[in-house]
Amino acid sequence: MVGNPTRIALACALVAGPLFCGGAGAAQATPALHPQPHHGTFVVKPGKGTPIQKAVDRARPGDTVVVRPGHYTENVVITKSLTLVGSGWGKHGSVIYQPKKPRTTTCEGSNGICVMGKVDTKGKVVRPVAHVKVTGFEVRGFTSDGVVGFGTHDFRAEHIKAVNNKEYGVTSFHGTNTALTNNDATGSGEAGIYLGDSPNARGWVGNNNAWKNDIGVLVRDSTGVTVASNRTGDNCAGILAVNSGMGAIAGGKMTLRDNTANGNSRHCAAMGDVPALSGLGIGLAGVHDVKVVHNTADGNRHTGTSLASGGIAVFSTKGIGGADPRNNKVECNEVFGNRPVDLFSDRTGKKNVFKNNKHRTSKPAKLH
């Protein structure tokens, strides 16, 4: 997939008091999927070849493709407005596996389900594909991503279980009005849940479970994203908001609220120029105007060499082409039992505020 990031080069080493906190502020609504004219419904059953793709190809914009329970061995590519509905996960669900000869001519890799806008030869989105919803699938063992949107508007990926995909579990690149909700992602070689490369995204990443990935939830080089009520554990990093310096605009203007990032203590070894990573709960890496409120980040402890560890950390990416963090607020979070510290700031940037957090340790001392 064009633009897939690897684990970012992070730079940090990572007095409790009374907590006086109000509400988290006005909640951003999940982006609305604008209704489209309904034309027809196609029902797919397991069979030889590529039954899901054949139905998708036959469908007209606005149609619905319903996939019955069973195992399907194919890559699915969607390039039109469509609703693709599976039967859920597990024994009685719709499970998609990678074929022996994966389809690689579209979406630049072997993805389970790929929603693709019109892209030129340089990977630039010429025309987004709009109004696509994918829901109710288990997607396993693909050498790229489980479910991916690239160049989309009004894209929803919901109730997906992504298992052991080599890059991302459920992901969106270059999208607006995106919602990634109620998904489970495990065993991803990069991030379980990812939204990135999306200026003015108006995105919602909510109520997902991400465990045993390199990174649980990753938002990169995007603005206007809410990350809410996600549960992460047993990753190398739980939740990470990043400005890498490679985006069209500097990443920021996000809200991270009501998430759980506990026990993210796995160790991801260094790969080439990408450093090792272990034991990071929630990280703000070079971003601006991000609110981190009412989250829990407990028991995140490094288990090997790492350039970023601790409960909640705010630090610069300027050394790798990004920026210093600025105007970020870390307030009203519960942060305990992290190693080396609960709260960390590398003191770069301006107007980064820690306030009313429940914690025991910090670097520098007396962060609140």
C-alpha cells in the first residue's frame, strides 16, 4: 500500500494529588454515512473461485452485497459506492483468507478487502470513492492489510476481526469522514487500527479492541480525528498520535478520550532504521493541539531496549523530520504502575500542559 509507515523513530526515555476534573467536553459525533439510493441486494454463498468479488463487480453503486457464513479464499476490491455485509466472526461467520495466488494488480498488495478510489501512477488520489461500508467479516493472514480504505469519503469499517495480517488490521489512508468502529485487531505487523495521511479527516476511531500488534491504535499525519473508548493491551505501544513530517499538513487537532492502554509491554525489535519499541501506553509524537482526557494507562512496562516507554508521553519528532509538540493537553487521566515513569515530557515545544492526572511518577518531576 502506498505510504504505509513503519514504526516511527521515537525519542524519549520515559505526585499524585487531588483530581478535579469536569467533563471531557462536547463529544464529536461519529461521521454520518450519507444515504445513497438503494438499487438491489446480492447474496453470496461459499463456492469456487471468487464469489464475493463477482458479486461486487456485478453490483451497481448503492447496492448491497450480503455474504453468507463460510470460508472465502480471495481478495476483494471495491471501487464504487457499496455496502458489503458479512455474517460476523468465527465458526458461523464470513471468514476471508488469502489465496495462493493473491490479486496484486489493484491496491498494491495482497489485502483482504480493499476500498480504492481512483489513483494516478504516482499514488495520488484523483477521485475518492464515496459511501462505502464494510461490516461483519473475519479477515485472516494477508501479507498486507486485513481491511483497507485508500482515497475514500464516507468510508466505514465496522465489526471486523482482523487476525495475523502482516501490515495493518483495519486501516484508512487518504480518507475524509472515516469511521473505524467496533473492530478487533490482533497479530498485525504494524498497527491493529490505523488512520493516516488524512488532512481534515473528520475521522472517528472508536470502541475497537487491539492486542498483540506492534501498535494498537495509530493516527499519523492527520487532523480532526477523535480516538474514543478503544481498548489496547499487549502491544509494543497502545495508542500513538504521530506527526512524522511526511504529511500534507502537520498532524494534530485530535481528541484521545476514554481509552484504555494497559499492559502494552511487548518488545518490538529494531528493523533497519526503525528503532526498538516497548512499553508505551499513550504517545503524542510531534503533534499539536491534541487533548488527552479521561484515559487509563496502567502497567505499561518496557521489556527490552526502547526509545519510548511509560504511561503517557509527549515528545518531539523533529529529529526525524517532524516537529516539536505544542498546545497539547494531558488532563484527568489515570496513569499508574508504568515503567520507567507514568508521565513524561521531553520539554520540547510550547504550551504542553499536564493537569489533574492521577499518577505517582513523572519525568521531569512534578508533572501533574
